[in-house]
Amino acid sequence: MPFTTKISSLYTDGACSGNPGPGGWGVVVYFSDGSVVEIGDRADETTNNRMEMTAAISALKIFAAAEQTEPVALYTDSEYVKKGITQWIRNWKNKGWKTSQGKAVLNQDLWQILDRLNSNLIQWKYVRGHSGDKGNDRCDEIARSFARGLLPNLKQDSSSLSSENISQINSIAVAELSNLSTNTVIINKETQSNTINSNKTMIESSPNTVEEVQLPREVRVTQLKNLIDTLRIADEIASKGYLISSSELADLMDINASAVTSRGDHWSWRNWVVSRVRREGNQILWQLERVD
């Protein structure tokens, strides 16, 4: 049944620990009357891009359930999703779901679902991750929590939505979880191995790593810029002598926090030696020292 209030914007995000590895996704729905509804879930073995796409698919399903005739902005911090659905997909379809190099398009199953759900009422918007955007930051928190095996407290501020509407929205999360259980690991193992090896450095550093090696130059340049931003942050932390917690270090490296503590008290990462300094409460504090 149609929603009793209009959707004003949709925010989506995905996260993955390991790429491939445990993943999570989140959607935040903002309504015109100020109501907010959040959904999300996790997958045991997936990739960052599949989680980004799953979040976008869930958002589009919510919009379809609303039966809304007014346009809505859908925000994603994944250039892979944004450019894929607005630019690249036309050529992929024209070439029989092949890339310009004649290779099978990765994540074709999810691209086909996105293509089917997309419409001219969806205004795809790119928002840079970790830039202080409230909706994006909340989606990121939801997705990362699920990826780490945690259960975030999802908002269901539904004062103007009917119970049937809330049930519709929540059932979408359940349906997506069911789909992920059978569709998540549709990854060509040889392609996956080659991609991970050739992009190992980027996977360790960038939360929005793009799996396709034939991405346009401008996207690859953007990835490099994001990597440089990460390295500059690490350099400033080292030069200023700042101490950072395990969770903060994990966010910087884009890995699971347990992967930080499991490495021991003294180890190397890129241009820095990472050393355990002390424990404060339930957090371990680390120091970065630049080594050229």
C-alpha cells in the first residue's frame, strides 16, 4: 500500500571487512515530515561493492513500495554504483553485459536488479564518504556495525507512517538477506584472485575500492586521491605524535578492529611502524612512527 508520507531522500552505504569477507549494508530513509526509518543487514562472505549495490537495491525497493510520483534523491558514496547505474550500464547492456575489453561485467546479477528498479524519478547523487554528511555518516555506521558482527540500534521514527508501511520497509531487509545468502558469492574465483592481487594496496586503504580493473581513468584518479588523503592523515598522526585507538586505526586502514589487535604490539603498515602504547579503559592506544 502507498506510504502515508512522502520520502524526501534516501541514503545508502555498504562496508566489508577483508574484501571479500564479512559485509554489511545500511539504508536511511528521510521523510518529508521529519520521520526517519533505517534498515540494514549483513552477509558472511561478500565484497564492498556488492554491499554498496545491495543497499542501493534496498533503497529502490522502498521507493517502489511507497508508490511515490515525486522525484527523490538517492545518495551514495560509491562512484562505482553512481557511475555504473547512470553511465556505464548502457554500454554494458549494448555489449551483452561485457566490458570494453570483452570480459564479463562483475556483479551482473545485482546490476540487472538495479537496472530494473531504477527510474527517471531517482536522482542519483554522489556524496563523499566521511565528509560530515549526516545521512552518509549514519549509513556508514550501520553498514560497518553489521560487517563487524554487531547489531546497531536502527531508528524506526514512524510517527506518521502506518504499521503496514513499517512492515513493508522491514520486510525488504529480510528479503535482501535471503537473496544475499544465495547470491553473495557469485564471484569468478580467477577474476577475484587477479583483481585482489593487482589492487591489494587499494583494498587495504580505500573503503570504496572498485573491483573492475577496466574502470575509467577519472575513477582511478579519484581512488588515488582518496588514498593520498588517507596517507596524509596517517602522516599527520605520526608527525604530531597523536595516539589513536584500535577502532580508529581500523577505520584508517579500512580493516576489522580485531585485525589490528591480532597483529601484535609492534608491526609495519605502509610507511609507518605501528606500536602499542597503552590501554585506556577498554581501548588499546597505538602510535605511528614514519619510516622512510
